[in-house]
Amino acid sequence: MNNLDPRPGVIDRRLDAVERLVAVSGGKGGIGKSVVSAGLALVLARQGLRVGLLDLDLTGPCGHLILGIDTSFPEESFGLIPPLAHGIRFMSISCFTGAEAAPLRGADVSNAIIELLTIVQWGRLDYLIIDMPPGLGDALLDAVRLLRRSEFLIVSTASRVVVQTVQRTLRLLDMVQVPVAGIVENMQRDGYAADPDIRALARDRGLPFWGSLPFDACLEPAVGDPEALACTAFAQALGKMVRSHLLAARD
């Protein structure tokens, strides 16, 4: 992208009426980042708030599957209007590719992210939840650069490999001066306390530890059914976190 590209300025204007941008990341795939993103959007929408969910995973988008959202091509009016489903404004590359793969590489990844952010008219939202691309490469760095007001919610599991990847993610975010709203432990097993490594990581960096989300066997059968999803132990625990950390700041 050269210095004359007007699209970053357009992206800022598209997001002018969004109060808070919360980017959900963890630096690694398979940690439940997408279901946390979708769950956050669902919980916030059920609080009567104006919520959007942007799935920025270009290679494996799944937010629409988790929430049972139709990904037909969006309505156009001076840009694309994210469809409203279950009280959530939703946008994903799957709205353009359907079930087909999007084999992007190099500069094509950056251009796809920039174009998606440029053409979407989010309107007035209280929260835009962003399901961030996995990894610590170009896609994440582009999103950080273009979503200037974003704050990160970091998802980890008790795996030592995941915790080390989260450490790298936090160092990167610190280096580019992006705020971190907190850290969540996902897929906590019954009978175990919050993982001490994750707690220590949050404490040592002066970050809020939001708590632990349970490994919930009822979650997979609820995928695609927001009513069932909202009744899971996972969603109930996430709702408590939202009320304690996100919504408490509004009061």
C-alpha cells in the first residue's frame, strides 16, 4: 500500500460511530477464539446493546456457522450494510466466497482486509467485536494498523504451547502500543482452578484476568443455534465476565 492510498482514512470514517472496538486474539488457532468472539457479540446483543461482529479470519471464517447466520451478499447503500441477525450486525469474507476457499497470499491478504474494512457501513454501534486472524503475521499487523482504536481481549488455554504464544502476542501488542482489555482462559476442565501460568501472565503484565470459561460439552451441539448457545455454561460464564469487565466500565 502506498502513501496515497485513501482507504485507511475511509476506514476511520466507517468506524466513527462505533463506541468500542474489541479485537479477540490469542496468536494461535484452535483455542476457541472464534466462539469467544461470537459469544461476546451474542451476550452483548442480549443486553440490548448495538453490536457488530466482524470475522477477519480470511482462511477459516466460522462466525456465521457458530451463530447460524445466512451469508448471502449484503445490501448495498453507499457501501455494504452488514446484515442484522440475532441482534448482531455481521460481516465476513464468507459473505462473498460462500463455502469456497479464499486462497490469498502476500499482498492479496492485506488488500482483502483493507477492502473489507473500507466498504462496510457499520453505522452506530456500542461494540464492534472483531474475530482476529490467527497467527502473528501480516494479517494481524494489518488489522492492528487499520483498526486504530481497537483494544484486545486475549484468549488462552492451559496448554504451555498456547501460553508461550500468548506471551509473544502480548509482546507484539506492547511493541505497537495497542491496549489490552484483559486475558481469558478458555476450555477450563472440571475440577481445575484457573491456570496459574495464565494468572501469572496477566498479573506480571498488569492486565485484568477476566476469569475462566469452562470446557462445555453442550457447546458443540449448540453451534448454529443462538438460543441454545445462550443457554450453555460457556455463554453464562462469558456473560458474567462481560458484566464485570465490559459493561461495568459503561456504568
